[in-house]
Amino acid sequence: MSKPLIGIIGGTGVGEQLGADARGTTHNIDTPFGEPSAALIETEWERARIICLARHGEGHVLPPGIVPYRANIWALKSLGVTHILASGATGSLSEEIRPRDLVIPDQVIDKTHRRAGTFFDAPGLTAHIEFAEPFCPVLRRRLLDAAPSVQTTVHDGGTYVCMEGPAFSTVAESRMHRAWGGDLIGMTCLPEARLAREAEICYALVALPTDYDCWRPHDPGKDRHALLAEIISHAKAVTAHGIDLLKATLRSLAADPPPDCPCRHALEMAVWSDRKRIPADLKARLAPLLGR
């Protein structure tokens, strides 16, 4: 395919870093779903064309449950973004996934319940996308191929449990998530990944484990302040690792544009409605998504 336009959605840590460092053309987009989390910055990074978006807004002011996920994806799509590399801080549900490691998840369990999770919730249009594989295999492969350039362990695959928040899990819930087969616990992967698929944008996530979730007892010799300082230290280190991996992946994508993949054609067999009966105003509202 032609040179991609890559959206970078930065979560905790990475989003703040992008907000401080990104310089380029600013886009303030008005969408049918409200304003995005922040202005979108179009620039070049590691020779790749990118558009940066801080998921939690400037200054990390948006809790996970009220991030305008639909507005964010709609805005990126309207600017021509073809691929999204996202990041997000997580807790670890697995002994093998240590703080400061990186994980490229391949599955997700949705525990959210308050968020608008689809673009297709208005009368007049019914669409059911395939979501068995929630992350783009092409982008996942590029991230994993870039792993040797990062000075930490990068795990291939893992199940991300996406909870509503903003409070963290109880011990009982954390144990349940492990029993489900969860490897990571976070609050922002969904509906973001699902909306990207509806928008026919390739999407992959770099998960940034900052600590073990509460299933694993903390060191009894450390008080709460020491534990918080440790987590903040992990967050800074894993953010640096995540940025290194994103940079290496962008260099790869700039030098060798990714091939076409099914993510880019997710709506071909998803729309069940008689297209002649879809209201004109709804078609106009969703034009960036339905234009092709």
C-alpha cells in the first residue's frame, strides 16, 4: 500500500510525553460525537507521517470512563489515518509479566458498561463487525519485529481485561480476572480498539505494566508511600521502553509500508441494512466511515 498515515494514541505516560514533545500542524476537529480528548498534532516522527492524540487530554484530565473514544477515532479517520499504534498503562495479572516489561496483547475481555461502544447505534443502519481478533495482526507483527531494539522483555500476546474504573480491582476481582485467563488489567483498550475496527483502521496496542495487580501481595516491608514511589518509577521506565518500541516500529513502517489486511475492509460484509434505506442524514454523519 501507499505510505501510511499513523495515529499515535498515547495513554498514561506516553500521552504526556507526546503532549510535551509533539510539534507540527494542530487540528481542532469537531465531530458528530463531540470534541476529541485534545487537539490532534500532525507531524513526522522517525520519518513516518503521524498524528498524535493524548487519550486523557492535556494534563491527564479525562478519566477512562469519560474519554471521548468515538470522537477520537472519528477525528483520526477524518484526517486520513490508516493505522493506529496505541499505548496504555496496565497492571499485571501474570507472574511472568513484570513491571517495566512490554506486552503486545492479542485478546481482550470487555468489562466496561457505561461507555458508548459503537458508531452504529442509531436507527437506520445495522452493522456487525468481525472482532474475533481484536488487534491488527500486521501491526502486531511489526511491533514484535521491532522488539530486539528495546532494552526490556516484550511479550508476544496476552489477554487484556478492560474494566470500567476509575477505582482499581478488589482482590477477589483480581483473582477472578486471573481465573478467566487475563494477563493484564487496564481501563482504556475498549471501546477504542472496537471503534478503530468499525472505522476500518488497523489498530495495535503496546501495554505498559507498571505493577502487579492486587492479586499479588505487596512487600510488607514497604509502606504506601514507598509502594507509590516504586510504581511511579516503573511507570517512567516502562514509558521510555514503550516510546523506544514505537519509534523503532515507525522506522519500519516508514521504510516498508505495511500490506493490506482485513482490518481495512471490516465493513464490507458488516452492514446488514438495505443501503437504499439508510437515511441520508445518517450517511452524512458517518461519511468518514462509510465513504468507501
